Amino acid sequence: MPTLSVWFIRASLVALVLGYTVGLLMLNLKAWTRTGLMALLLTPHVDLLLVGWTMQLTMGVAFWILPRFEGGRSRGAAAFAWIALVLLNAGVLLVGGGSLVRSDGARLAGRLMETTAAVAFGLHAWRRIKPASTGTAA
Amino acid sequence: MPALTRWFLRSALVYLVVSLCLGVLVVMPSTSGVAALVPVSIHLFMVGWVTQTIFGVAYWMFPRLAGGKPHGSERLGVLTYVALNAGLMARAVAEPMLSLRAGGPWAVLLVLSGALQWLGAVVFVVNTWPRVKVR
């Protein structure tokens, strides 16, 4: 497993635990107090688990297993995938934190970062989506 | 494919079908009173299908450890499976019931369901973390 995939996947595991922790807190609120705090936690919960966990894990595994170039020695433009890693995690932090402090600017910046991360990863992965006969599968 | 992966994946397939059936139920005009089932159907899909499929495939396909336990601790893997599914099923019962009758045992069961799912996720991470490594 390449270093970048290790970073993607370990960050996704952290997001999984954080997302479930927020979810546990939300279920406690729902069970006992039903305060408005639940609405405050919904966006961080969803963002951590959809973007931080599922999307990030998918990127990490894709970087690892998609077909490579040069007889298996190269994964192509890895810089785009590194950019995706940084922007995705910064985005999740900004969306979650911005939701907690009710900052629309932080949430918007976070969502833009997540979207840019998706574009960057797409730029990396596009050329690796090819018939196995023209390259070596990882 | 390890036996535990087969359990994860077959359970995930069941949750997929059940969650989509609930998705049909909540949009039927004659059953508009079942809005409490909306979060249940979403979580049966995202936890029961998506996350459980990931857990099962990761247990099977992630880089193996050297020594006698290539998939990590099987005991922790089973604990993940049991906690996640017990928590999810408890939630599927407690959340709609709580909407009918607030507080009491359904509230306790709902909190317990969250704690079990949280435990399942944490144990999965503990068991998987050493296998996420540069090869």
C-alpha cells in the first residue's frame, strides 16, 4: 500500500470514529433532551461520515489499486492526489467547525475545499481508469 | 474469503434490501405517519449496507499482518460485527417507538444502540489500523 493511501485510509478511520462519536451524542440528545443542539451536530456528523470516511476511504483504496503506468512503477500525477488529501481534510474540519460556531463563511470555504479535492482526485485518477491490458494492475 | 467477511457481506445485502423497502414505505401516501422511519432507513443503508460492506471487504483485502493472525484479531472482528449489528437493530426498533412514546425504556435502548454502534466502529479501527501500512 503506497504512503498516500496510508494517509487517506488512516484519516478516514479517524473520521469514522469522530463521526460515530458525534452520532452517539446526537442519539443521547434525541433520547433525553431533544434540544436544538442536535441540528447543530447534524452537518458535522454527515460530513465526517460521507466525506471524511466514505469518500476519503474510497480515494485511498483507488489510489492504491487502480491500474498503474510504466509497467507498474508509476501511479501518474500523484501531486493531484496529495492536494486532494489536504483539501478534503481541511474541508471536513472547516465544515464541521464552521457548523459548530455557526460560521457560514467557514462552511462555504470547507465545501469549496471538498469540491476542489474531488476535482483534484478526478484529475489524478482519470488516466488510470483504463483497460488492464495497457498497464499493470496494482 | 474469511468466514467473518461472508457474515459482513451477507448481512449487508439484507440491510440493503430492508433499507430500500423502508424507503418505499416512507414515501407511500397512505403511510405518511411513518416519518420516524426516515432516519432508520438512512442508517440501515449507510451503516448496515455501505459501512458493513467496507468493514467486510477491508477485513478480507487489506494488507495482511505477518505471523499467525494475518487479518488481525478475529475476536475483535467478531466483536465489531456483533456490536454494529446489535446496535443497528436496536436503533431500528427504539427510534420509531420513541416517536410514539417519549422517554423510558425506548430512550435507554436508543442510547444503548448508539453506544453499541460506536463500539463496533472503534473496535474496527483498532483492529484495522496496524494493517494500514506501507508495503
